[in-house]
Amino acid sequence: MNDVIALLKNHRTYRNFAENYELTDEELEAILSASRQAPSWMNGQAYSIIVVKDRALREKLVAINPTNPHMLHSSVFLLFVADLKRTQMVAQKEQVAYEITDSLNPLIIATTDASLALQNAVIATEALGLGSVIVGSVRNQIEAVSKLFNLPDYVYPVAGLSIGKPTVEMQIKPRLPQQAVIHYDTYKEYDYQLIEDYDKTMKKFGEARETKLWTKKFADYYSVSSDTSFNDYLKKQKLL
């Protein structure tokens, strides 16, 4: 048990992988099997995993999302999609209504199921001595990504996962102070100084890809109107 906790606390994100390293079939199967065993609401398993090995496909994926070249250079890329098509097929077979657009709850369920499966894949990858990086930006060009992988209605991308053998050692990234995240029995207010202290911690950590303080990054991100194309996409997929 201590080994598992140590593995979780040692998590790091990797973006540089050995291009000549190939996952064995056994390694890939171990990751996929662990992923499929993730917790799931009512055992609904409202997700699917697309295993992308084909280089031409991955080249097209990087062309769509050029800020993440590791999707091509990693050993394998997994695309985790929320999948409500399966239960739509069940409803159709059972000749009952499929009322999933009246509430956001089905979307939360499917997104959570896909995310839990994704996290299991990350843990399994690290247990094998390999590295990975989660790619949420597959949603930025969601129409193009969906077309590339022939996603049917009632299905949408949640995130991708590049997996491979790291070539650059990474440090464990500091997290927000426990006092700002953990609450006992009820949500409690906390001193904003904790957040400002975290800015100082992250500045000292000095990750090259971070060009803004943590507070500035999210102040900027949430200060502009959200892109509504994702909403439009969900409507097209018959999910809103």
C-alpha cells in the first residue's frame, strides 16, 4: 500500500519521449485493462478509449493541435471519449425514450467516467516505469478531432493521453497548500494569503512553460467569455 501511495505522490507530467521506444503488447494491455477497471457510475462505463498507433493519423492530429508534438513522438496516444452512444443503442433496442438532454447530469456522468478511466491509465503507466501527459486541448478543435476519429452522435472527446519512455527528467510540481484545498466536515473560508504564497512557490519552482503567475493565468483565462463552440458541438452530437 505504501508503494502505491508513494507512486501517486511522485506523479509528474512528461512531454519528451524516446521516439524509438515501443510499448510492448503486454504493457499496452496492462494499461488498458487497468483503465477499464476504473470506478464508474452504476457500472455504466460511459466512455470509450481510442488507441492511436497509426503514424499518419497522429501526424494529422498534431497538425490540428500543433502545440502538442508529443502526440506524434510518444509510443502511443490514447483518446478518451465520453460515450453515451452505447446506452442510446440500448434505449433504441428496448424501444424506450432516451431523455438525456433535459439535464447536464448525463454529461457529468460520462465525463467523470472517462476521466476516472484516464486517471487509471496514468497510474498504470507510471507503475510500469513510463511517463505520460494528459492532453485536454483535443477539445479546442473538437470538430476536427471528432471527424478524424469518426466519432458518432452521443460521443465527445474528453482528453487524450500520450504515453512513452521519458527522455527528460521532470521535478514534482508543487500543489496548492493543503489549507486551501482540504476542508473537514464543511467548506470553510481561508486566508487569500495562501494563494499568494502559492504564486511565490510556483515562481520559485520556475517551470519554463509557465509564463504567468498562477493567479494571473486563471484571472486572464476566466475574464473573457467562454468559447461557445463546445456547446454547439454538444448540440450537434444530440447531447444538449
